[in-house]
Amino acid sequence: MIGHLDQVAVGTEFESRRSLYDAGVHRALQAGIVGRAAEGAESIVLSGGYPDDEDFGEFVIYTGSGGRDPNTGRQVADQHFVKQNKALVTSHLRGLPVRVIRGGRHNEFAPHSGFRYDGTYRVGRYWREEGRDGFQICRFRLEALAPDELPDRITSSKVVTRSAVTVQRIVRDTAMSRRVKGWHGYCCQVCGITLECIGGLYAEGAHIRPLGKPHNGPDTEDNLLCLCPNHHVLFDAGGFTIDEAYLIDGIDGIDGKLRTIPRHQLNQKHLEYHRNLWRSE
Amino acid sequence: MIGHLDQVAVGTEFESRRSLYDAGVHRALQAGIVGRAAEGAESIVLSGGYPDDEDFGEFVIYTGSGGRDPNTGRQVADQHFVKQNKALVTSHLRGLPVRVIRGGRHNEFAPHSGFRYDGTYRVGRYWREEGRDGFQICRFRLEALAPDELPDRITSSKVVTRSAVTVQRIVRDTAMSRRVKGWHGYCCQVCGITLECIGGLYAEGAHIRPLGKPHNGPDTEDNLLCLCPNHHVLFDAGGFTIDEAYLIDGIDGIDGKLRTIPRHQLNQKHLEYHRNLWRSE
């Protein structure tokens, strides 16, 4: 239930939390976040109930759950990166999409009444800060994954700014790569490092024969490596290749062989394809 | 002259290579790539002259320069990652935007006549492969930085597909961060590693107090660290913080102090802001 649901188009409106629930878009009647710490968040509802939330359409500064007095709505204790908040951290660390639903009328992006499914967002940064009531709150920056497909009500109010910030690197991820990373316990197959972040471990799935045109590599486990970001950068940019016997060619100071496990077999043809991208000049 | 030019809107059409040149959009009358190995590429022209090029609108598989017979247009020697080709590698490694110009009529995205400025693209992957004439050619995958702002002729033919591929990480970059990385010789200020890719070195500029809402950190040298991707991930996700004396708090096995150089002073207030994002729970 993670990600976009094929049967529900972006922009679909719903009368109530009950109808959202029945459609499987947001599977809770009260909670703002649906998800589990171990699996990631499925969906969030933005309905203006949290005074600390800030909605910018294409991105949202979202407040976690916990520590609120149910009667007054005021924060009476610190929030922590546990339960649903940890689910959003897991979504960040694994690169999982989160469904975003906006509820009625509270700002210029919200529908006039009821609720609207606004597509999937990625969880960018997360952190804690002091909220309006003086307690620590968990905060998440969510960014639309397909900003050009957002409902008109959002895109029409968007201010297009051409910023001096450029994109240096985009790491893409697939369900298959998350499975392979799990098998390796998020340890890099080149150096054995695991990155320990607040809330969980981080690694990247590196496709040996790249996905997409023109390489058209398959998203299969035998075409994937579990790597730390450093070795992912190097692998994609020809900093090393891997030979038929899994010996690593090109990095000094690394134990010469790829770390492999029996259940994860690599396809020799894909390794050869990668070597051919970087034939010595 | 790198990046979008304020005075030339995306979609502007030009009669000739001469008028492109005079506007500063593509500062060469014949070459397909303008740029220098040390500084990155300024712009490329896609005009259908290279049979190996493949244009998908939002992204392009582009062939490098060199090794062609000027009379027949056939490839007669291997291409290498040098000169203009290396400029495109530099653009990738530094995350620099490249202006893309399409020339007349050769495909469904091109203008009916003359040339059109289509905004900036990032250089995604690069590699070498055997071209149609049997020689090694340099290849680059260029991706539109603002796909929703492309001219109508491109977006109207676009097939919207919602793929199972998700975005796990986006690394953003600024001119200031490129300067800071240069000062440190692309060595990580935490571990001292430099990533050596084919064509150049790779490091990331990490803003201490994050850019953008809601943090609104400044893009100044005293708010930037030069880090390897691994330590950038950890720094952004609370894996470590840096104290007043530049001691690193939170990573085992690292020499306890940030590597600093006299010309690059950090702002203590920004370090404190970062520590406050990750106050122990």
C-alpha cells in the first residue's frame, strides 16, 4: 500500500475521511500519518489542524505526531522519531513515496470542501525544533515527486522561480533495490560500511546495467548492488569495475573482492556491460 | 556564462547559429559543445547532425565530439573524455546546468526552422560505447532541470508515465559550494577521502544550516562544508554533529576533529543551529 494507487488518479476528491479510508488512500479515520516504523509511511493528511505545518504546494513543512493534548490541541510534551514519525524517517531513508491528501479550505492549495488526493511526495530533510508551545516537535520537508502533475489549484498559484541552486545528483530507488539492501543489512558490498542515521540505516541500490534509455537494464536482483553513497558515485562514474571473479578493479586500499552472499547472485552479462561502459581509453 | 541567462527566456527562437552566438546562448559557430574541461560545459546544440544522438524531449542521449571525418560525417576514430567531452563530465561532477538548444526540423521536438533555447539540463550518467561506425563514442544522458517549463512543443508530445522508480536522494549544489570544494581539493572535511571518478574528482557541498524553507540558511562559505557523499548523508540525517571546537560528535572510528583550513572559517551560529536539529532525545 506504499506509493501511488493505480485506481486513484491524482486530483480525485473525497467527501470525508471515511471515503478516503474506504478507497485505501488514507487508512485511518483520525491519525494524520498512516504507516509503520519498519515499512515507511503510506500517506499523510494536511488539513490545517497543526498550527506548525506550512504548506507551499509543491513542498510542505509537516509536523509529526505525538505529545498533544487531545482536548486543547496544544503541544504538552516533546515529539520523538518513533511510531508514525519514524515511519516518515524510514520513507526518507529508503526513498519511498508518500501519498499526500489535502483537506478542506484551510489554505489556498486545499479543496473547497472535503479531501483531495494530491499525488506522492518524497520526504526530504527531517529534524526536530521547538514548536509554538515550547516543546520539541518532529519536522519533515515533503517535496512533490511530479510537480508538473499536481492539481491545477496548486500549480496555478505556484510562483516559478529560477534559482541559482543546481542539482548535482539524483539517487533513484526501486522496490527491488530495497529488498536487496535488506539482504545485505544495508552494508556496502565494496567496503562493508553501514551508515547509521537517526532513525535507521542508509544504503543505496546501484544498478549494474543502468535503468532507462539507452541502457535499459532490468530492475532485477541480479542487476543490483548494495553500496554506500561513496561507492555508488564511484561505480556510476567509472571509478571502479568488477571482473568475472568479483575482483574490484580500480580502487586502492579496498580489500580486492566484492562482498557477496549466496542468496544474491549477480548476472555476469550485466557486470560485463558495466565494464564496457568504462573500457580503458 | 554557465547556466540560464536572465535575458533569454526559455523557448526563445533564433534564426541562425550567428544569432545564437551574438546572444551569448551558444558561443561557437560550428562546435556542438561549448565549454572547457576545467570549468564545465556552457551549452550544446542538438541539430540532428549526429546519427547516434537520441532525443526524448525531457532527456537526451547525446554524443560527444571528436574522431569524425569532417567531409563524410562518419566516425573514423575513438572519442575520449577530453576537451569538450571532459567539459560535460565536469558539469556532471560539479552539478552544473547546461543550456540546450534544438535546431530545425529533424525531430518532433525541434523547431520548424532555426534554433530554440530549451532551458538547462543536468548531465546525468556518462559512459562510452561503440557507435554506428564501430568506434568508441562518448555518451551523455542530459535531463531537463525544469521539465514543467519546457516549450509546448516538447511537453505536448510527452507521454506521462508513472513509474515504480522513486527518488531516494537529491543533492543540490550552488556556485558557492563549488568554490568551497575547490579550496579543500575535493577532500572530505570529516574523513579526508577524495572520490576519483573518470574525468575528475567528486565531493558535495553540505549546507550546515539548510537552504530553503523553513531553515533559510544562507548560501555563504561560512555555512558550507566540503564532504564525501557518505558524510553528507550522515550530516543531514543527524549521524553526527560538530561542536564549538570542531570536534565531531557521533561517528566512531573517525579522527575526532573536523579538517579545517585557515581561509575557510565556519560560522558558530550555523553549527549550533545544526546541533539543535539533532538534540539528543
